[in-house]
Amino acid sequence: MEGKGALWLVAGPLILLKVWATGLLLFYQPTRAALYMAFATGWPWLVVLLVLVGPPLFAWYRLVKVRARRAQLRRSEWMVDEVTRPIGGGTASTTRDWR
């Protein structure tokens, strides 16, 4: 886990610098050629960003999906349609409706 923190400590400022420089370039030279040049020099950064951010986002997505499925299974397990009576043959006043 410590390696990931060090990685973000180095990669974070580099990514922010690239985004800032691209924004500055497009602010002062808002032409189609500048946009193409920014994309041509910046696409490897997009790949690096995808490699860095992709696995944590995929893990988060799986976690949310599994938690939703778990909640659905728990609801289906505990929500019973019919009221059951105790084994002793109790009356309606002594049975509890847990729904």
C-alpha cells in the first residue's frame, strides 16, 4: 500500500502539470491545429492515467455490485410471504408477525 502512495505522489503532480500546460496552450492558441498537437503529445498520458485509475475504479465497481447483490439476497432470504405459526399450535394473539 505504501508503494501506491509514493506512485501517486510522483504521478499526481506530473498529470496536473500536463493538464495545466495543455489548458494553457489551448487558452492562448485556440485553434484546431493546437488541439491536434495537444492530443498527439498527450495520448500516452491518457494511457498512463487509465492504467493508474482503471484498476481501482474496476474494484470499486465490483464492490458496489457485490454489495447490491448481497442486499438483494438478504432481503429475499428474510422477506417471507406467509405467516407461520409456532410448533405448539399457538393462537393468533401469541404469534408474532415479523414482516
